[in-house]
Amino acid sequence: MQSLVPISKAKRSDALAIWHRVTLETVLSNGPDLSSRQLSVLMTIYLDNSNQTVKSLSEKLNVTKAVISRALDTLTKYGFVKRAPDPRDRRSIIVMRTSGGILYLQHFADIIQSEIKSNNFSSAAA
């Protein structure tokens, strides 16, 4: 049995190979094929526990509000997020999580974990 290598010691080629297999798995699955930008927006919404608005997302990701709105159009179409007016400021839109988005990201995380395990990496620090 091979010993586990800390993920921090992975070679660039190993990291790229894992990322390739993860993205390939998502492209080949029956689920939606999200762009890197859409995936970044989705993960920002789910990893940051604070309320998100189009403006806050654009500031966090350093892109325009139009870029965020286009990504949210796609994510809303897939049922990964919902939009609602901000009760404190009717001009602002709050972006809310959905169970569909949670399930998509759980599956995405499962693929990453599987790839890390199959390549004998551990998440332990060196």
C-alpha cells in the first residue's frame, strides 16, 4: 500500500491532472456544464455565509454587475440560486441558495475528494 502524500506536496502536473479529471467528469455528467465564471459565482454564494447581492458579488469577484447578472441568469435557470428583492433596499437583489445548488456542489466536492483519494494525496499538512 502506498503512503499518502500531503496535497501541499503535489506536483503542478498532478494538480492539473486532478483538475482535468474533475472538470471532465462534470462535462460528461448529465448535469449542467458550468463555465469557470459561473462556478466561481456559485461557490462564492455557497461558501460565504453572509447575504449576497449582485453588487457584493461583483465586488468580491472583481467583475461588473452585468457579468454577475449573466452568471446568475444561468444559475437561476438551472435552479442553483434564487433572486429576491432586498427588503431593506428594493433596488437591490439578494441572491439565495437552493437545494439544487447545494446538491450540485456536494457532487462536485465528491468528485474532487475521489480524485484526491485515488491519487494517494491527503489533506494533512506536511
